[in-house]
Amino acid sequence: MDLSSLKNSRDLFALAAYHFGRYRTTGSERMEGSKDDLMFQAFFDKPVLVSLCSHEMLLEITVTDGHCNLDHGRATEAAAANHSRKRDIPKNILFTYCVPSAVDKMAGCTALIGSERHGVQLLVFDYKSAKLVRSSVRATDGTHQPIPQVEGQQSLEFYLYQYLEFLQSAGHHTLSSLPGFEDDKGDVPTTINYSWIADVALRQLVQLDEIHSVSLWKINGYLSTVWLKAAMLVSIQTDALSDRSGTSLAEYRVTAWGNDEVIMTFVVDEVFLYSGTKWEGQPVKSFGEWEIAVIMNFSYEKPLEHDGNVIRCKVDIASSHLLTASSFFGDVDFDNEDATVLSWVDYIITFISNEYLNIIENAGYNIIYEHDLRRRSITGYGEVGDFDFDGSTDRYACRDGTEDSGMHARTMAWRKITQGDDMCDYDQITAHGRTAPEMTIWHEVAQKSDMYGFDQITALSQAAINMYYRSIWTQAEFKPPTVRLRGDGRAIVFLYIKRGFLKPLRNGAPYPDGDKFEFEDWRIAFEADLKMCDHSALTEIGPEWQAAFKKSRVYEQYGTSEIVDFKHIYLDFQNVTFLHESSRFDGLLTVLNKRSIDKVQAAVVYLRDFYLKQLVSAGHHVLYTIPVLNRPSAELYQCLTSVVFHIYSETSSEHSWNEQSRASEPIVIILGMCGGRPMPASALRYSTEWIVRVGRFSSYGTAAISGGLFLREKLLRKLSEINTRTTIIP
């Protein structure tokens, strides 16, 4: 074929032939070998389109003959090729591209068609965004065999992308679809759902790990959390559900069908069919291990009301339909099963793929992923190298006795916080968003602090609490727990399990004969109140802790005095709430685990009802001890006669533990008065952070004494004693 005759018709014949580059000579002077002047020349078989979904198609291009030049790096339409760099293209090689597609509409208005309003739907392809997914040769049996490595493969792919761009510029990216003749009666336009006719086998060529830059791992992790929360609510509320829509959720997961469509698979472990309206007696029929796949459109958005700080992924329930090819119905024998049973099965499938989707949409579960970029994520621990584990099989990560009985010593220290110390990734900045020398920050805290009439103020940081738990932790299957304070007076306690096994419960109680399930790297979060009590109220603590307490410095100094009582600030581990959204169960929902909820419930019960009670018995819930006089004493003038505490933070949000930077995280503030003087207030107004953080350094706490107490009870008293013993003779 003489391509010179196609100079003005390249667009027309582009589907059959294409060249890239130019001839060195004019048409009349060309010889047989002149085609070698072209950087690329190819002839094509008819192209084939295969539906993948409503937003993507496969385009199969078969090159029947041609050549390419290896110098693609300098190739342009005006370039002539170096003949020695020419390479022939293997005959009948097939290239498969995944091409984004969309349906558009071209509106018209003419009486000849018979309607004043009509339109032609157009199927539009974005060839410029096509991705090569396979290079193959079609065998005689119709299968595709991979081609051997071709010299100049990279060059060939480059020229084919030039060809796709040319197809688009020539108008071959647009195909006519169904016409529309809607009128004022509200007729629904006729459309083609390309997902219904998708080639499921070829779909495997396009495997996506993320959608709109959001990984499927994150999306399914979010769905796992949502589902576990709903499932746990069901187990707690049983028949008296206060929010049925919030708990009516089957276990589900998402796979990508395209960049704008997903398959949502609902996992149904057990199906029981009963006769009558009551679930009594033995079921007529039972099935198990169903997976019902529903395909629907996917959208990615950043709502304007959050200034672009919130990422939200949603599915469009209205666009959904059952995907039978990707569904699995266990041991249902559709060929031989009783017709009545099959009608029930069909009803259940229809219900889940239709009505049930409306239920979960009303409950807000059509949001399959949401993340606030402003929130500081809980990264937990650093890499595995932060800790050394010796494989010990101790059941609990604590000792029966302790070296000390809590952080009742008033010594506050500076410590260099390394990557493993506080176990969280923090910005190394001050509360004002800048770095500063240590003494400068101390001076700034001292200048800005206001005691508001209190005699003594003690600030206790999260770092101090977490360091305390590290100090009493020994090598075992648990990592040391961490604590995050909340502005509403509660705390989040994270329990980290390096490895372990459990047996699911039966009727809410441990079942020794159950199957053993092994797991590792779980993080389970509980919410607990931070409280204060008298020493006599610590009735659940074992004798080992009581003996250790009597050896502590605070007891040795004040324990023998009849007018001194001890008050303890502690975490109420006896009454905790499991937090689904802050927990992590690695490996539980990413593999085929049956009855995942049973394992989560078992872990929660074992930790809540056994492990935390063991921590209480060992006294590890006690964080700080304060000596308090039951009546004023001139000898112990510096001791408190009344004390209160609260969580102190510039931000009072109940989620401040997750939203604030390290420089402004909440602290425990302890307020006290001496000499029987009344409290000026029940809480301290905000004036400064009290805890000093500079770069990689952090203080565990701060103790402050009012100037009035120091002058009145200490300095002036000493000066008075000096005056009584001194005579000045002028």
C-alpha cells in the first residue's frame, strides 16, 4: 500500500493502517524500500472491544504486519529513520489495553425524528489514558499465549501509544449508542449497563490495589471496623435493639471492579429456613458460607464543609445489581433442590441484593471509607526492632510484685524521648509551632502560668504514665500498654498483643474444647474512667502490692503519721468499654476466617474480664499517690489538706487524644490547698501547657507552689525566727 495516497485520509483509514515519521523522498521517487524511512508502520486487523464495567473497556489491537525503529527516543512525525535500527514486528501480535470509557449524550431537536426532544447517547473512550495489560498471540484454539521477549519491545509500546493518541484525534474514540426519545411523561431513558455484560474472565487482567489513590486495604480495614462495631452491638443488645438499622449489617468487603465501580461482597456464614413466622424448633433447611456479590458505582469526594480535609468514599446504592458470576452460595444445589426451598433461597438473595442495600444506606453504611487528614493517627508502636522479645510464654505482661507502687514520688525528670519511648510519631515542635531552647521554653511556661489561687499544682503528662507502664513491663507476649488522655476526663488504654491464641466462647463463657485460633500484632482499645480514691478503697489489690507500697518513699515519709491519708489516682479497669474503631485485628478479616466476630468477642472477654482484673490485682491501675492531711498541721504545713484533679487541655473535645499534636495533648492536673483553706475553684482555667516539650525532649511533669504559700509558710517564718534571735545595734 502506498501511504502517500493516504496523506489526506489518514484519519479515515487509521483503524486499518498507521505510520509514524516521514519519507526522505517524494511519492514519484520512492522505491520498494522507502517504507524503512518511517519510524513506525503497522497494519491492523479489526479492533475488538470487550466490556469490563460501565467505566472501562478492553481494546484489543492486532498488528498483522509492520516494523518499528529502535530510536524511539528521537522519534517525531518529521523524523526520518536510520534503516539499520529497523526491526520487524512479529505477525499477528495482539495488544490489549484497558481504556477508560464514559457515556455522554448529544442532544438534538428536529421534527423529522418524530420528537421535539431527542438525543443520541455516545460511548466515549479516553485512549490517551489507556494502559497496556497484555501482549499475546492468539492460538488456534482461541487462547492467548504470551509472546517471547521482542527486541525493541519498549519502542513498539511507545509507537502504539502514539497510535492511540492519533485514533483519539481522528475521532475514532466515539461510538454511537442507543437513541433517546424521552417526553414529558417522565419516561426512563434506555441505557446499556456494561457491567452486566462484562467479561469476568478478562476482568482478571486488570487487578487494582487502590481506587482513586485510596488503597483497598484501607477501605476494607474501615469496613471491618464498622462491621465489628455493628456485630458487637448485636451481641450486647440481643433482642432489644435500640438502633436496628445501625446493627443490621452483614460482614462485607470490597474489591475493585474498576476505578469507578466496586464489588461489595456480603459474607453470610449461616442461613436457616424455618416454617412459620417464629424461629422455633429445628430449621427446615440450613445453608452456609454464602458470598453475595453486588456491583455498584464508586465515588471519591472531599466535602467542602471540611475544607478538603476529609476524604470520603461512597457507593451508589441506586446503581447496584447482583453479580452472579462473583457470588457463591455454598452447598445450595440449584439443579436438584426442592422448588419451595429454592424460592426461599431466591427471596433471600433478592432481599440482600435489593432491600437490604437500602437499609444499610439509611444507616449510613454506603460510606465505605472516611478519613480526617487533621487527625493524628494512632500508629501504636514503631518497628519490631523497638522491642526485643524472647518468646516467653507468660500469660500476662506484668509482674506479681512491683519495684514501686505507682508514680507517687514527686520527682519530675527530663528524658530524651527516642523512637520507642512514647511509642507514637509526634511533630518535634512546641505548642506554638516552633522549636526553642530548653530554658527558653521553661521560662515561657513560668511566665505564662497562672495558679488562680491554688496552693499547689502538679502536672502529670501522658509520657510519664506510659513510661511507668514500660518500667513495670517484662518480656512477654504482650507489649507494654499505652494510654491516651481525653478532654472529657476519660482515657483510652491500648493493649498490644504481640502473639497469642484463643478459643472462641460458648454462651458468653470460655469454652476449653473449642478450636484454637492463633493471631499476632493485635491492638485492642478500651475506654476507662480516670478516678481518685482513698487508700482504704483499694480492696481489689493483692497483698504483694500492699507490701511494696509500704516500702515506697511516700509511705516511709508519711505512712506512720495518724493525720496523713493517701489518695490514689487510678484507671478504673473494672468498668471499661471496648472501642472498635480504635482497635486493630491484623490478619483477621484479610484471610478466610469463619466467624470473625466470635474471635473478637473472645479476645474482648478474655482481656476485659480476666487480664485487666489481673492488672488491678497487681496494682498496675494505680498511677499516682498523694499524701493528704485530714487536719491542718503546723509541722506539715506544706502538705495538702484537700485535693482534686481533672484532665487539662486547651481543647476540650472528647476526641482530643486523636486530633491534637504532641505539643498540646491533654495532661492530668492535680490541684491542692494547704492549711485547710478552701478550694478557689473545682478546675484550673487554661493559661499554659504546664508540660514542657522541646524537640526530642519531654518533661514527665511539673510541680508548682504558690508564691503566697512559699512566702507565708516558708520564707517569712524563717526570717521571723532569725529576727527573734538577732539583735542589731546601730
